[in-house]
Amino acid sequence: MNTPRIDEKRAAVSVRSPIIINQLGAEIRASLIDHWSRPLVIDHPADRPPWEIAPEADVLLTRPLAGWNKAPADRPAGWPNGLRWIQTASTGVDFFPAWLLDGPVVTIGRGISADAIAEYVLAAILGFTKRLHDIRPRSRDDWKITPLGSLGGKTIGIAGFGSIGHAVAERVKPFGVQIGVLRRTPWQYAPAGILPVDDIETLFALSDHLVVALPATSRTMHLINADVLARAKKSLHLINVARGRIIDQQALLRALDDGQLAGATLDVTDPEPPPDGDPIYSHPKVLLTPHVSWTGGEDVKRLAGKVLINLDAYAHGAPLADVFDKNLEY
């Protein structure tokens, strides 16, 4: 007698075959169609607002870039219809309207792009330290020996110790640096090579390079302000791969102008993008990138894996992973 395959056993006890609205593209669709729960996958038309979905759907897979920046302030009529679960591709939810987070359970893409973002951070740190583009000779007269910087003995500060913070720490450890970390929850014990830091002011005073990897919440809005920046070493290089509003951007530009810190690498801004004419575009001490640190990795593959794990749980009526916490705001 043939033994049923695991997938068949799962299908036999499944709770529901979901109707899924897919706003995440063809690769995610391809990972869904063979799932044992036999979902009906509906690709959302690109020219339709992301909140205008089929009323019979019970699952929505979405991302900020699907068009949520144009969402109405008030909950649309009928929303959320039959939705029971919303999966976002992003870790942060600040690009979504409040009403999307106040209804069906929302699960987030925590950790999907951590490796790619950590590589961006490492590139920013090494680029600032070694200055290879700055010292490139363009003539015989430019051929001069210019001392380069080193990471040995420096302190890398990390504000926020989620998946991104952990990934950054693992990548900088081999360079012989001290790693200072500020996190929300108290430390029971610190991992090897990690120096716990109690507050943002102390982290700024210690760090030679400081990575902002905090969630954007009401508590972190302008956490990094003029008073905090005044505590920085004059040699500090500030890197923000989180959200622009965590830093008081005007205070940062003034601090750079006044020599309170040496430079900043910003992948995020407030607002985003900055308006034309904003001095952040041309500031000589700012390396600005257009919110791309999350790209270049295996984020689609990891997202597909996260969606499938949660789809297993959803079809069985089991708890979902990486659920958005309204109290923590992430």
C-alpha cells in the first residue's frame, strides 16, 4: 500500500483553501500556486489602487510600493471585506494607512533584507574609512601617497538590535572593532563581542561609525536630535538605514556644517524623497542613496519562504509568525 505524501496529509486536514490577492509579483505567485492548500491566487491589476480588492478574498499580500502612499486617510467603504490576514513585504509599516493596521492580522517581512542592508552598511563604513574614490589620481600631479583610515580599534555603534543590527554586528566583528549596541529591551546577557549601551547619548559619545537600525515609532520620532548630535565625536560617521524621521534632518545638517560630526550616509530621508532644492542633495558631507539598501539580496526568495510558512499556518488555523504588534508599533 502506498503511503500518502506529507503534502497530501496536510491537505487532508487543512482548515481552508484561501483566496489570495497577490500584489507581490510573478515570483511570489509561482511559489503559491503549488501550495498544498490549493489557494486561488488573484493577481492585482497594477492600475488599480491596492485597497480595491475582491470582496471574497481572505488574504492580501502587499508592499508599500503597491501604491499605498495614495491611500485615503479614512477607511474605504466595506474595508476589509472578507480579509482575515494581510502579509506585507516590508518590516516597517509606516508607509501604510492606519486603518490597514487596525483590522485583520498583519504579518511583516521581518529579516527578509537584513543581509543586503548589512552589506550596504559595511560598504558605507569601508567607503568612508578608505576613501578610494576621493584619492583616485586623474593626472601625474595627483599621484601622491595619502594615508588611508583603518577600522582596527574603532567602535561601531548600532542603535537597534533586530535582524539588521545582528547582521551588521556579525559582518564588522572580523575587523577588530568594538561593537556598542543600544536596544529596547534590557540585557540579560550580552553576546560575545557586544558592549551593551544604555542610552542613545552614550552610544553617540562612544562611536566612530553609528548605524541607525531602529523601527520608526512614535517613541523614536526625532530620537536623534540636536542635543544627541552634540554628544558625537567630531570624527563620527552616521549611517541611517531605518527611517528618515528618526533623525531630525535639519539638526543633522547644522551639526555637519558646524563640524560636530564628520559625515553621514543616508539611505532614508524625511520626507522621502526630499523636495527639489533640499540642501541634503548637495551637502559635501552627506552620501545620499534613494532607499536602496534593502535591494541586491535574496529578498524575493526569503519573502516567498516567509509567505509559505505563514500560509501553512493560516490554512491550518495556527498562529502566524512575525505579527505586527500595535503596542510596539512594529
